[in-house]
Amino acid sequence: MNYWKIICVVLLLIIVGFFIWIYVSIFVLSPTESGGPALISNRKTVEFQTSTTKADLNKLIATYIDDFTKDEDIGYDVYVGNTVTFQAEAEFFNEPVQLTLKFSPKVVDDGNVLLTLQNLSVGALPLPVSSVMSFVSKQYKFPKWVTVIPKDKTIYLALDRLKLKGDTKVRADALNLKKDDISFTLLVPVK
């Protein structure tokens, strides 16, 4: 037997073996899983956590109030500092009086917000708090998701009833105004 014949047969076997190995690797041993996403949620909403600052929240509140009132003057302002402040000008005996209510916000279990009255000033008049809050609830127009509760000295913000574009819902997660820790979850509906 000739050595060249043996070398040619061995080389031919190596080449054929290489092509068999490629074929088996590609067509026989390849995984059968589809190339799509491995995890797909079956929930009806997708959650996005977001955080903001008091300055940005004030801008958002002002924009919402403008959209809610459709450029008509509703007679009050709401802004966020270390407290949530409701400020309006009311008339008593045909004289304008500055009305200021300061609230401490608290996130309740369902992601809505409860504002508890901390401070009240109506010019220099000593008036009962429940009477002033009752006056505010009757005198000023609020969105449907805002409920003034004069007896408890609170305002309930039902964020789950807040209407946003695309039926997106909002849930409050944290409202620590002194630390500027303000975070929400946006619940975006999906098909």
C-alpha cells in the first residue's frame, strides 16, 4: 500500500467528518425554541415607575388645571412646597381676602392621596376650619376625582379616577415633600 493513498483517504475522511459535524450541529442539535421573547406578561396594564421633583410637579399641576378649566379663571392655585398649598382669593363683605390652606399629603394603600389640613389662614379672621373647607368645596370647581371632606379636614385625591391620555392611570408610591421624594407608577393599558 502506498502512503499517499492512506494520507488521501485519511484527509478525505477528515473533510467528510467535518461536513457531517457541521450538518449535525446546525440541523440536529439546534434548539427548538422560537426566537421571540421568552417572557410575555398577560396583564392588561404595563407599569412604569417614575419619580419627579416638586418644581416639575408644580408645572404638571398648573398644566392640568389649565386643561381642566379650559382657560377660564377658576379662582385658585395649587402648588407644592414642603406642603401642598391651596390659595384663593375670596370675597367677604365685598372685600377680597386671601384664603390659604396648607395640607400634608399621605399616600393611602390603593395609591391614592389623602391631604390633611395642617394650616389655615383667612386674612386675620378666626373661622372654624370645617366652615372654611365647606365654603371652599361649594365655592370652587374641582375635578371629579377630587373630594373635599370638611368634617375630617381632608381632601381625597382619587388618582385611580384621574383621566389621562390613552386611558393611562396613575398610582402614587411616595410623597415625602421635605426630602423631595415624589414617585408614581403609570399604568399603561395594553392589548
